[in-house]
Amino acid sequence: MKALERLEAYLRDKDVPYLLKHHPKAYTAKEVAGSEHIPPQLMAKVVMVVADGEMVMTVISAKNRVDLTRLADILSAHVVRLAEEWEFQHIFSDCEPGAMPPFGNFYNLPVYVDRSLASQEFFVFQAGTHKVTVKMAFSSYEELVKPIIADFCSELVLNYSVEAEAYRDDW
């Protein structure tokens, strides 16, 4: 079963409201946010890290980057580094490369979400493909995935802006 089918079945089974949106192929969270006019603080991206040899899923907004030093402190890890795609590609064999949804529970992975994303009412993420996103309430996601929420990001400078209030009307 592909990640998108698995995700939809899971959300339906748990009776969680969500919106599915198809868009032109986009590979990065920044590209998806731009093409769908999603405020970057609402567009989630999965960043895989290796902490003391163990794979960890982090979920952050498109406007942020992982601060590896802060994350190492949170994880009580000696060495934390960004994972190379070849290191985790086999874990997400049901996804297009780089389009994994933030559901580490599907893959037996611990999930850490940055507090700036967790503070949003809802968020948007890639659904296993570079052509489909899911929009759902963060509270529903938190109930399903039970991520650890912590402060481990720093903000990137992006060259586009979409107001969150304008996007809210879509919901």
C-alpha cells in the first residue's frame, strides 16, 4: 500500500477530518508552500536525523531549519547529524523520495516536532508523493502520532510571504 492510501485509510479509520490537495509536482516544502500559497509556518517538512546511530524523524515548518546542537541536548545524544537520503530511503519504500508524511508511528520511528509548528491550529504536509498534500488540525495529529514537542529550530530567511489569516479561509 502506498503512503497516501495508508494515510487516508488511517485518518478515515480514526475519524479525523482532513483535506487532500493535488498540486503540480514540487520537491521541497518551500516549493509546495509557494505553489499552494501556504504560509511557510503552516507547511511542515520532515527532516531525518541520526542521533547516536539511531534514525529520528523531526518535523518542522518550511520557514525553519533544525539546530543540531539544540536537538542533541534534547535527545541527550553525543552525536546528531542530518541523515543522508540513502540511509532512510528503505524505511519509506511506500513514498516518493523526500515526500514522506510526518507519521513516524507508521515506520516505528520516534517523532520530534518543533514547538513553532506545534503551536499552529492546523498544518499541511506532503502525503508520500510530490503531488499531494494533506491539511489537518495539529491537535488531531498530536493525538494520533504522540510526538515529542520541543524547541530545536532556527528560522530561515525566505523570499515569499503568505498571510496565515488569508490561508485560514481555505479551511
